[in-house]
Amino acid sequence: MLEAAVTELTEVGYAAMTVEGVAKRAGVHKTTIYRNWKDSDSLVADAIAGHFAEDIPVPDTGAVESDLHELARMLIATMTTRAGQALLATVLSDAVRIPRLAEVKNAVFVDRFRRTAVVVTRAVERGELPADTDPAELLKTLAAPIYFRLVFTGEPVDESTAGRAVRIALAAAHARVLPPA
């Protein structure tokens, strides 16, 4: 049912999504959905959380620059799919109005940063980054140029975007302008 909800969001968007449509896609009666979720907002929140909770392959190339580049590439690959774009639009458009979606959005980011923090931790241990580098702050700095293009400007995000994001994040860490850990 959660997969059907993601597909429905991708195909018709949040505003047009209905429990009936999800039920039809899932091959169940709508009462089955209502037995598990009190409303469509709860279903959407769980679908988004489940979609983004998949394991993240954490690169370990032996160099922070290439590890961050791979993380940036994975972010771009995920967020430029139809499902990624639909889920991003849903979370951004309704997170303020629906507390559960805001909670899911925050939990997704916290989880992503927690899972990938090891990239920064290893780089600090290897002496590639200052000792007080906060992994979450560096990862936010890495993601910011990508999300800016995805959300605000609509400019293409590609390999060059990933490279620029890495250079910006590393420059900020080395200049010690990121809040310390």
C-alpha cells in the first residue's frame, strides 16, 4: 500500500491523490487502508518516510572529496526521479500545514545525516578536514546547492552541480566557516 501511495503521488500529485486511487493501485479495498491509516495525510507521511528510509550506500573511496562527490551524485539521482520530485514537492508544499509531514521531513534529513556522517568522521581521522568539523553541517552545505536548484531555480542538476557542491562544502570546512561540532 505504501508503494502504491508513492506511485499515486508520482502519477497524480498530492492534491489529486485519493485513498480510493491508492486502494485501486494496491489492489485492496479502501477500508483496508483506513484500518491502517486514519487519513490520507498519515498514509502519505508513512509512504514518504518508507521511501526515503532505504539504505544509503555510504562511499568509502579513501578520500573525502570523492566520497562527498558520490553522496552528491546519489542525492541528485534520487531527487531527479519522478518519485523523488513528487515526494519533494509534497513535503515542501504541505509540510507547514500538516504536522505529520513536517515531522517526517525532519526525520528523513536527520536520518540521512546520521547515516552519512561517517564520511566526514573518517575524513577528520585521516586529517583531510579540521578536527572540529560537524558532519551534519558539512553535509547540509553539500546538499544546499543541489536543493536550491531543485526547489527554487529549476536549473539542471548534473555532474557539474555535484562537483560544485563538493568544492563549496570542502571550502567552507577548510575556511572554518561552518559551525563547529
